[in-house]
Amino acid sequence: MEMPAPDQFTLSRKAEIVARLRAALPADVVIDDPAETRAYECDALSAYRCPPLAVVLPYSTEEVATALKICNEMNVPVVPRGAGTSLAGGALPTADSVIIGVARMNEVLECDYKNRVIRVQTGRTNLSVTGAVEADDFFYAPDPSSQLACAIAGNIAMNSGGAHCLKYGVTSNNLMGVKLVTMQGDILDIGGSHLDADGLDLLGVICGSEGQLGIVTEATLRILHKPEGALPVLMGFDRNEVAGACVSDIIRAGVLPVAIEFMDRPCIRATEAFAGAGYPDCEALLIVEVEGSDLEIEEQLDKILDIAKTHNPVELRRASDAAEAGRIWLGRKSAFGAMGQINDYMCLDGTIPVSQLPYVLRRISELSAEFGLDVGNVFHAGDGNMHPLILYNANKEGDLEKCEAFGAEILKLCVEVGGCLTGEHGVGIEKRDLMSVQFSALDLEAQMQIKDVFDPKWLLNAAKVFPLDATQSRRDGCPR
Amino acid sequence: MSQTFKFKDEQDLAGFVQERVDPVFITGGQTRGVDLKHDRVDMTGLSGVVDYEPGALTMVAKAGTTLQHIEEVLKAEGQQLAFEPTILNTALGTSGASTIGGVLATNASGPRRIQAGAARDFLLGVRYVDGHGNVIKNGGRVMKNVTGYDIVKLMAGSWGTLGLLSEVSFKVLPMPTAQATLVISGINADVAVDVMSASLNTAFDVTGVAYDIAAQCAYVRLEGFEQSVKYRTKSLIDTLTVDREIAVLENDDSAAAWSSIRMLSAISNQRGDLWKISVRPTDGPQIVQKLGLISGIMDWSGGLIWAKMDAGKTARDILGDIEGHAINLSAKTGLKFSNTNPALAHLQGALREKFDPKGIFNPGLMG
């Protein structure tokens, strides 16, 4: 993955840039010691690393604004950072960039049950938003699997999803307002505790813009009352097609499960060897979870099991209590760890129309043979979001490149069948150069012109999202 | 004399925009009563369901397809548009049939918006003709998609000012097989907001909470499978601590009550301008009081106020420091948004200029 060459003039001004930031901000906010900035050289896409010029860790929105204003005036590229858990390289710095991280801003500012909203600083982790309200039986719905570590800032930048999106939606559907600091250092309040936009839906386009339009320091989030309970059912099938048809039939029957998870045989075997969850050795496994009172769960699971039985399952296991539910989820939750035990892996994130599942799985296994790399599939089957895990050996010369080429083929396949490159991880640097597979030059231009409005100098996270050749003239246009 | 242009083909529409130098007024079903004095582009020529996968909960349709047709096709599969599009014909005194493009371009969400989300939350993908006359696509037809910027959300609620929607894809949901509505009468707006908030703040998955100001009556809706609705109706009644009788409307009666709320029947025959005010629900009662409203609907737990006001009067001034916004939907020639913040107004204006550099799409709207 190529990154633009750092600007030599900016590098040569490091002392001056740091001095200006220091003069305007508290002493411990600006970090430029290479021993300390090294910690910010990558995110969770750790195959790519580059220490930044400096790191700024503000305590307040005003300090974020001050730092951005200085960088804008001095034409210094800025890379916003939440918790650094991006799998797409969204927080990867360049050598000539200043990282502005919101990690120190993690307070709950307002908790308003009557209007069902919570207002937080965006350095707060996803899980601790729920943590702030769960004693009162409320929760924040989007649940990316990194939720223990990932920050709301990054969730907003990438429009993160999770396993329960089928019922509750993704970040964008649960975000009601933001405090956005623009590259020019203006502080804007967009949206709030009321519903829907006054004028154009700026909130909608800011969410998922991967830190390219501004830095979000505060967020108003929708919170919901917890359901009375939830229970899963596990089903095994001897063909992927049949599992796919079963998912479709469940949805057509009017049942809306809170999650439908799918695992294929390579993944089931790896997981079983690692966690011993007692999964059947079959071609495809579904975990379907429903919510409600005991009676409601019973009503829904009866319907689901009746449908499943028409597809000749090799296994049907219905959880009757929390312990059994835990055993059913154990394997799925250990899947990534299990694959990691076997080898290094790259996790993809394409989405496909659910009806294309059997075809896509068959093509992936053909490609796996072609490239000589194993792949396991975990899949949010209700919404079509796939997570193929390609196994490779990072210490073996050329394996990463081969793995990336295989990954690119899978993502092209997702687009070909009517899906997209990324369902919840974001484009970052990882899928940047594949964007032209999904979008025409005009489609990309329409998106880039939005950044022109918010960040005319293209200083904010500019080497991400769009193919480098498509953004070059804009990035080079910035006077140094 | 103004002309009307109508196209059956996206490419022809694009060719028209490429050549066009004068402003156009973009129309769908003309249910909103807006009447800009320009030549018209009638979008109803682009019509028809392109793709529907009930098992994937997604549909793709040309933007000029009527809402009625979409809802019929969905109903045949036991599915629906969960955001429950608003129907304003009677309240605005218009005829015509809403188009799916019009519904999404105006982000017209009804009572279930409080639980299920707005029209913009269900819109998954768009094709549109921009101000250069280029056909642009964004989003797609899958439910989870974070590939590139979300222009889809920007198009929802843009009232045609950023481009001409030619095709839309959207998420649909199962239509519940049973419903019930709790009716609590003889309570004022303050108590109503308490009751509605208390109802939403339970595990019982309430899908509608509205208050009729003149009737002094709050409605709380539950939907789902039959046994489940019965269980939750009883549980919710047991939970609510309200000093009034609670009546229960079941199935058809419940549906009729919500149809009337959705169409604003309580105020549709009144004279005056139709205002839509969005605030946080707990601020709803003070808006009602400040405006001196004796009738109107408070939907979305009190956060959405629909009211008729004498022509020439504005609901905007009373907002003051209260967070939210107000719009006069009867302003035929110049639907104005609040945009009190100059920095936001500047961003919106700059975006509009990028999407429509010739300034020809619905000038006058969203000023």
C-alpha cells in the first residue's frame, strides 16, 4: 500500500510547527519526542507503520480547534485519531503529519433518559457509553467487535456497525448530533437532541467521512431501553445454499432477529479446535438470536425452528438459559482468535446481497485454491456483511502481497454481485485503490467535492478513502 | 407560460440538464403544494420497481414510482416502509399521489420514525443527475455499506436542490401482524410527554407515541406478533402510573387511529399555514404553550409538533434558545429553513453550489 512521499518543506519546519503548537497549548498536550510518537505509528492495520511529525492530545474542543487552526495556517497535514483500532488504516499517519487524538476527552456530558439521549466526548469508548447507562437498563446499540477499545470518534468516522445492526442500525442511525471542529478551527454544532436536520443533512455526510471533513469532539447518541431478554438458536446445514435459503425464509416470515451469524466449515473447524464449543462438523452454521420476554422469545424461536426444519438441518440447538446461550456464542466470539492461532490473517469486510451468498462462497473457495491461501468465512448474514479471514504468514516473503491480491479479488467479487467494498470497517488506505472498482470517476468526484467544501487545502487525512492518483492534484495544490 | 418536461429515461434527463441554463422546478406527485414559478421537470416518467428481494429486505425503484404502488408490492410480501411516510394531502389541501423519490427527497417520516428511524435511515442508495448533467451513483442496495462518503443521507431531505433523484434503493421491514394502541384521555401536554416518555423507556418496544392537543388524548402503539402484542399491552398498562383510565384499541381500530394521526386529520380542515416544529420531546409542551396552540398533533413523544397557524405568523421566533427548528410547509414559493448559524448556512450554500453550479435546481427552496 503506497503512501504519498512526505513533504520535505514541512519536515524541515518541524521545530517551528511544534513550537507554535506548544506556545498555544498546555505543555503535556504536544508530543514530539520520537520515542513517544512511535506509539502512534500505526492502528490495527499494523502491517503499515510510519511515525508522525508530532502528536497532539488535547483536553478540550477549544484545544482541538487551536491545534487545527495552527496546522491549517502552516499547511501541515493532520491525521485525526480515536483509539487507533481501525482495521483499514484510517489513523495511519504520514511522516509530515500531526496526529490530533481525542483519547483524553472521554467524559459523559449529559445523560437525558426522558429524551433518550446521551452526550459524550468522543474519546470515550463504545462499551463505556453503554456502561454509563446500563445500571438504569439502557444501552447504546452499535456494537463493533472492538467495542471494549474503540472510541466513539472512530465509530463516527467509519460509521461502525456490529453484530446487532439488523435490528438497531449502524452508527449513523443512532447518531443525533455532533460538535465538529473544522480544519479552519471553527467549532460547529450540528444536530442535537431533536430529530432530523434543519436544511441539508450535514450530520449524515460527516458520519462515515473517515476524519476527512473535521474532528468530532462531542456526540449526542440515541440510547434505548434494554429488551427483557435474548436467546440464540444454533443450526447446522450440510450446504451453504441451504443455510442461505433458511436465512431468507426466516426474514420473509416476518421475524426480525437481532442477529443472524453465519460460519463456514473452515471457520467452524478452526473454532472447534480452539474453543471446543461443541459445534457440529458441518458445511454451514447459523446462530440466530431473538429478543423479548420469555413468551416472545418462545413465539419467535418456534417460528424460526419450524422454518429451519423444512431445510433438513444436521443440527438444531435451542438455548433455554443464559449458560446455554453462552455456549452457543462461545465459538462465534472466538472465531477471530481461533483463526489467529493458525496463522496471521487479514479480515475483509465486503457486503453482498444475501441472495448471492452461495455463489460468493463458492467463488471464494475457488480463489483460495488459486492463490494457495486458506480462508474462513464469518458473516453477518442478516445484512449481507461478510468477514472472510485470509490466512497468511507475515514472516514469509511475498505472502502479505499475495494475501492482499486475494483480498482485492474477493472485494471485486462483492462489487460484481451488487454489493460493496466495505460494510463497517471503512476504506482507509486498505481499500482506497479499489474505490474505482465500485465507483466511476464522476461518482468519486461527487464525493471529493464535498471535501473541497470542508477542507479546501486537503490537509485532513487526505491520503485515505480515494485512490491516490484521483486526489493527487488536490493534495499537490496545497501551498507549502 | 411555464413548460413541463417529462422523461422516461435517465440519460434523456441528464442530457436535458446538461443543456439547461434556466432554473427548473422539480416535481413528483405534487402533494406538497410547493409552486415555484419556473419550467417544471415532472419526475413521474421514471417509474417502476427495478428489483425487490423480500428475503434481503431491500427494494430498488425508479424515483417517480408512486408510493401507493411501492406499498402494494411490499404488502403482497407482508412487508412495508417502516418509517411510515407522512401523508399531507388533506392537511395541505393538495391532490396528487406521492412518489417514492418525493418522499425520500423530503425525508418525510411519520409516527414510527421515533422507533424505526427516519426515511433517511432507510435510504440505501441513490442514482441522481447532478447540476452538470452527470449521472452519479452513491450507496448501493445492501444494508451495510460504508464505502466512500454517504451522499445518500445528504440527498434525503435535500428537496431536489442537489440533484434529480432518478433511482433509489431502500430497506424495508416486515409488516406486523397485530397491533394495539393504548389511549389515555384527559391529560395535558406535560403529562402526555411524561406518559409517552415512560412508555418508550420500557422493554416493550413501543412504535408510536403521539398526543392530540385538542382532544387531550395520548396514543401509545405496540406492534408485532399477536401473543407478543397481548403480553406487552398488559405489561405496559401495569407499568404506567397514570391517574386516568387507559382504553385499548386493537388491530383495525388501532390502525385507523394511527392513519388519522399520520394524515393529521385533527387539524387538516383548519385554515392557515401548516407548521412542522422539531424540538427535544421535553421542550414540546413549552412550544405548545408559547404558541398558544389549542389544537395540533405532538408526535414523536412530543418532539414533533404539527400545527396550523394564521398566514403571516411564524413559529420560528418563539424557538429562541430552544434547540430545534421550524418550517412552514404551506409557504408555496419559498420553503425556508432556519439556518440560524451562519457557518452552517455557509457550508450548505457551498455544497449546493458544488452539486448545482448553474443554480438551476429548485432555487427558492431551502434558502
